[in-house]
Amino acid sequence: MITYDVAIIGAGTAGCFVAQTLSQQGHSVVIVEKSRGVGGRCSRRSVDPQGSVDLGAAGFRLQHPSLTEEVQHWHQSGWLAQWHHSLANFEQPLQHQGSELYCGVPSMNRWHRHLCQDATLITGQQVVQFDRQENHWQLQDKSGQTIVRAHWLIITAPARQTLALHDWPQDWQQWLEQSSQATQAQWVCAIELEQANPQLADRYTGQDPVLASAVRDSAKPGRDSSHERWVLQAQPEWTLERLDSQPDSAGEQLLQRFCATLKAKGNARVLSTHRWLLAQHPLPGLESRYLLDRKQQIGLCGDWLATDPELDGIESALLSAQALTNALLDGCKL
Ligand SMILES: Cc1cc2nc3c(=O)[nH]c(=O)nc-3n(C[C@H](O)[C@H](O)[C@H](O)COP(=O)(O)OP(=O)(O)OC[C@H]3O[C@@H](n4cnc5c(N)ncnc54)[C@H](O)[C@@H]3O)c2cc1C
């Protein structure tokens, strides 16, 4: 079995960005991901009878200058597109204004596939434990089999999943526990409207008690626009009260609220409903945006370490990954 320079747990935004940067610097990188595909909370879900929708993040704003060069590069490479669209509040649905988001094309997670193209990717394998041998880390699955070996280990799983993986030093443990406790769940559903509703804005946010946002997925760049498909995200508080509801029931309630609030025309149906248990990490992140133990050769990054009320989750994940890789490339012998 070969020993990689770096093993990354998690093929979400942070994991794939770390993989891209370190691979480009000539390091051998392996990513181990428990799901079947890449993207993490930027995943795409197939829906009947055909097609798919972004059931996680819809896109992100570019606000932090240290990401400008990378995002422009991804844009020029055709991995991201700018979505110029109309935005409104649930409270004043008729007042539309122009807005922009960067979106992966033709789906959010296709961008992640490009990001990790130079790394070895192992999907469908959950790491349940790891331990330090003389000069490398050994990652194991639930039957105790070694999945990979690497000199450095980077974990990009959400706080609660990271907490469960290891016996952490006291200060890391404390931070992981606080962040895990604050983690919020979110019900999300994809719906299809029987007829086009051009009078609606493409995206809604605001203070609705049920809906956190509604996004016209079929209007995003590179999507199939022949169907009128929306993704509805529930408020975390509303989700908490219905955490154990059946998906059909949660999806139907979100659909009813959308139609009533925005007065959508024509029949509508739910295509798919999903409960994200570890959706949002509202606690402010660390100033460093990552945790790193140079002696043990292990680091943590991800959105939860860089949460900032001014930034979107994807931008937080990218900033956290960028800060950690800068630290690794500056003075760590990979
Ligand atoms: C419904 C929803 C809507 C959102 N909307 C937006 C939006 O519009 N804009 C925005 O900017 N952000 C949005 N966000 C937030 C955004 O999706 C996240 O901030 C971002 O994707 C986090 O990236 P990450 O790499 O830190 O974590 P993740 O994407 O969670 O990646 C972690 C990965 O680690 C894997 N993993 C975990 N444990 C293990 C293990 N033991 N072994 C192997 N693999 C493991 C997971 O499967 C996952 O793929 C939204 C989130 C949700 C849930």
C-alpha cells in the first residue's frame, strides 16, 4: 500500500479545494469520502422522471478579496458561471432587485469534480477511526480495514462528525463540542410547478417563519429550463420542531407555504425532500480559520471554522481551506 503525502477526509468544498491546491504543488493527495459522490453540502439530487436539482447550496457571493483570483480562474475555466437573477423578500414578494451568485455548472458539484481531478478520490468509504503510526496516519473503515496511509491528515467533515472520529486534545475538543451543539438542521425540498410563473423573482429570502429561501433551480446557468423547478429551504427553527416528521409531510408543508406566500399559479408537486442534519454552523469561527498540529501532522478545516455573518457558507469553507493550505505550504514539510 502506498503512503500518500496527504489524506483528506471529506470531498466537500473545503476538502476539494485543499486537494486542488496541494496537488498543484506536486504533492500526492488522496480524498476519502463517505458519500457516493463529491460536493458534500453542495450535492445534486436526481428527480423523477428525469433531471436533477441542487438540493444543497444554491450558489455563493464572492465577497472576500483573497478568493478573487481563484474564483475568476474557475469562472474562466467554465467550472463556475455567474447567475444574474432577480431577488426578492418573502415579505415584499413583488419588489424584485438584481442579484448575482456564482454557481457550479451544469450542477454545483461538477465544480468539485474539477477541483479534485488531480487527486486520488475514494468515494463510498466512511472513515471511522485513524491512528498515528511511526511516521504516518492510517485511516480505517468500520471493519478495521486500512483504507489509506498518509504522512499528513486533513479532516474537513462538519464539527459533529469530526468530534466523533478521534480523541482530540482538550482545546480542540472544547471547540468541536461548542460548534457541534450549535449545528442546525434544515429540511429542503425540490418542487415542480406545472406552468411557468414568470411574475415571480428567481430567488426569495427573508423573515418568513417557515421558508428560509426559495430558488428557481431551473433558471440557474446550464440547467434544464424546460421544467419550472424550485428548491425550498426551511427555517432551522421550523425544522427543529419537525425534526422527526416524515419527509413527505415536511415537503408538502413547504410546498403549501411557497404557493400561499408567493401566490404561484397552477398545480405544483414535490419531487424530492431531504433533511440535512448538519446543515448550518452559526457559531462564529476562529480567527485562524483552521486548526493545525504541525508535530502530529494533522489539521482541520471547513465552513464551521470560518463562519462569519458577512459570508456565505461556501465562502467560509473556501477561506478555511485556503488558510490551512497556506499554513501547510509555509513551513510544513509535506
Ligand atoms: C440546504 C443548504 C443550503 C445551503 N445554501 C447555501 C448557499 O446558497 N450558499 C452558500 O454559500 N452556502 C450554502 N450552504 C452552506 C454550504 O453548503 C456549506 O457551508 C459548504 O458546502 C460546507 O463545505 P464543507 O467542505 O465545509 O463541508 P461539507 O460540504 O459538509 O463536506 C464535508 C464532507 O465530509 C464528508 N464526511 C464526513 N464525515 C466523513 C467520514 N467519516 N469519512 C468520509 N467522509 C466524511 C461528508 O460526506 C461531506 O461530503 C447551504 C447548506 C445547506 C445544507
